[in-house]
Amino acid sequence: MTTNSIILKVMNVLFWIAFIGLCIKTGSILTSFIISHLVNSEGAKNLYLGLNLFDLYSYDKLHYTLTVSLLLLLTGLKAYIAYLVVKFFLKFKLSKPFGNDLTDLFLKISYTALGTGILAIIASGYSKWVSKKGISIPIDWSGNEILFFAGVIYLLALVYKKGTNLQMENDLTV
């Protein structure tokens, strides 16, 4: 087994862990959100790993619902990106690294990351707007970092697409 194949297997395992972790995070936030709405409003004090949105819940349930919905959507999209990466690693073969299906997956990852970054920037702006009303929303939306990630992935996807085209041309000339 070569060093590259070992690294790819380790990366595959790490992305599986990330995917499962993001699914658990999304499910935990959703469960806590439902409990805070239907069972006990005190659930908003510890929505997920100490995330306290009780002041927002007390201020306005609509703002609370919108904020948690944005958080759920973002964590869900991050889980979806991790899923697409896992899917990419399952199809990727070092012996023939380029292919249309892999290129399509790569582009899908970049488009999803772009949408996630835009949504995170919108959520950050919304949080700033709500905080002007005196209600703190202690969430780091990381919109700029996600957009940077999306740009890098998109550039890599374009290079990958070019590699796929060159491999197809090479296969035709043989």
C-alpha cells in the first residue's frame, strides 16, 4: 500500500467522522429547539453545547425560531458538504483519478459551499441587526471562511474538470 492510498483512506475516515458529527449536531439542535418550543422554554438556555438563546426566546419567539432555523440550515448544509466529500472519496481511484461523475461531485461541493457561505453572511447580518435591539446572539456564523473555502474548492473543481477533459482526450487517442 502506498503512502498516498493510506492518506486517502485516513482522509476518508476523517470525513466520515465529520459527516456523522455534523449530523449529530444538527439533530441535537433540532431536538433542543423542539423541546424549547413544545416542552420547556428553559431548553433555549442550553440549545447545543452551552449555546444560550434564552434572551432571544424571551424577547421574541419569531426571532428565536428564525435564528435557530438558520443555524439548523447551516449545520445541515455543512453535513451535506461532508456527505458529498465522503461520496467523492468512495468513487475516487488513484489509478484513474479523473471522471465526469467526480467532476460533477466536485462542482456540486463548491456550489453548495458557496450557497452555505452566502447564507452564513445573511445570518451574520441578521444577528447584528437583532443585536442592535439589545439581544445578543452568541453564534459565530463563519460566513467569510465558508466563502473562502467555496472559492478554493471551485478553483480546484475547474482544474479537476480540465484534468477530466485531458484524460478523456488521452483515452480517445490511444
